[in-house]
Amino acid sequence: MIPLPLLAGGAAIALAAGFLGGWTVRDWKADAAQTKAFDVLLSTKDKMQGKVDAKADQFETLRQSIEPQRAEVRNTIREVYRDVPVPADCALRPDALRVLENARQRANASTAGQSGEPMPTTAGPDTSARP
């Protein structure tokens, strides 16, 4: 028969080994979960960065396509006001007002996510006589 103190010592050692083994395995599991969460975070970050890059590319393409229009509008305004004396009431000429109005409509439409083309200015029904 095995002496009782030796049996108790063996049981204590087995219990300590089991506790430390369980602790180690749990630590490994926690490290694996943390690594997996970090990998998910990195992949999500890369996906979001891809979306940001795509929007930046769209913006640059839009900006480059608008740049000639900006130069055209600037030159048209310069031509309209080149040799025009400024009257005391400072009224706009109709062609200059049209250029400025079209530029305003394009800017407002682009901030709303629309195409930016101005609406045609057709005369509608006369509503001034309506009650």
C-alpha cells in the first residue's frame, strides 16, 4: 500500500499541474482570440481604407472634369466685364447673370450628389394673376 502522505503529495502535484496546464491553455486561447480580433480589425480597416480611396479617386476625377468648366466660366466672366463701364446701380447683364446662375446651380447640385447640369430656363405659366 502507498503511504498516505505520498499519495496526498502526488495528488497535490497532479492538481497543481492540472491547474497550471489549464491556465496555460486558457492563456493560449485568449491570445488566439486576441490575434483573431486584431486580424478582423486590420481587414476591416483595409476595407474601409479602400472605400475612402475609391471616393477620393472619384472626387479627383470629378475635380479634373470640372476644372475646364471653371476656367471657361472664369474666362467668360472676364470677357463679359472686360470693357463694361460699371453703372451706378451696378446691375448685372443678362449673359453674366446666366453664367453665374449656372455656376451656382452646378455647385448646389454637386453638393446634393446630383449631376450638376443646370435646369433649362423655360418660361412657365404666368402665376402672378392667381389669388
